[in-house]
Amino acid sequence: MARKMRVGNRRRAPVWMMVVAALALFLTVYEGYRMIMPFVARDPLYHEVNFGQRVIDDWQYEGENEEGYLLFYNPMNGDRAMLPPQSRLFGADGKWVVIEHADAASLTYAEPLEAAPWYVYLLLLAAIGAGAWWAVKRVRVMRGKRMRTRSVRRRGSAEPVGVRRLRRRFKPRRGSRPS
């Protein structure tokens, strides 16, 4: 009669429960941030300009016309640009921005990722490094737990208590060891 051995420890939560918990944590943090800072955009790529302020180099935002078209003006050379209301990109002088929101008095736009300050890249690199370190550490811990085994007797077996026999797996060596 061979002994059954359990490998590892199966006390981990199901995957779907972990996904739901991660989603709930993300939504809690996001909504908490919106409650604390409702009117402040902390994204370093977002900018808001009012009527007459510069968007790209010398190009200024001139509001909307009667049909809802967005107007831009370059006072250095007198050029004008007009974008349809559903337009999401504005490009001038070889540069471009993503228009997030526009009305008659203000324009909110995001610069491309290349325009991000150096500290944004540093924070992203640190977050990726911390995540990789945690993953490697977690794999090592889980590998250690998987390598340890437990006998079935600890959890209880189907045999009645009086019938259990203790058997040795290996016979002890008789006599002295040769040197």
C-alpha cells in the first residue's frame, strides 16, 4: 500500500476572485482620487489654455465660430487654421496635440508622450522595476512552497485509528560504516 503525498499548498483564492478584487481596488483608488482632487488635472501631458493663449509655438487658440469650428491663429505670419468640431488632432509647424475638450472660451489638450517631463519616465521605470522585483520574489516563494511535501496522514485518512500502522520507509543501516 503506497502512501499518497500532497504537493504544495492549495489555499490560494480563485483567479476570478483575484481579478474582481484587483478591479475593486483600482476603482476605489480612482474614485478616491477624484473625490480629493476633483478640479485639478495631475497628468503632466494635459494643458488648458484660454482664448488668445498659445497652443503650439506661436499658434493661439481663438475659440469657436458660429458653426462650432475651432479657430487657431498665428500672429507671426498671419496664418489661420480652422478645425471641425469633432476633430481630435491639431498639427502645426511639424508638431501636434490631442484635443481633449474644447468650448468657446477654453481648450484642453494633451501633448504627445515625447513631451513628457523626465520625472514621468523615471516614475514609470521605477514602477516597472518594482513590479518585476515583486514578481521574481513571489515566484521564488511559491517555488519553495511547491517543493515541500506533506503526507496524507496529517489531514486524516480513511483508515480507522486502530488500524494505522507506522512503517519506516528505509531500513536503518546495521553495523558500523566503513571508512
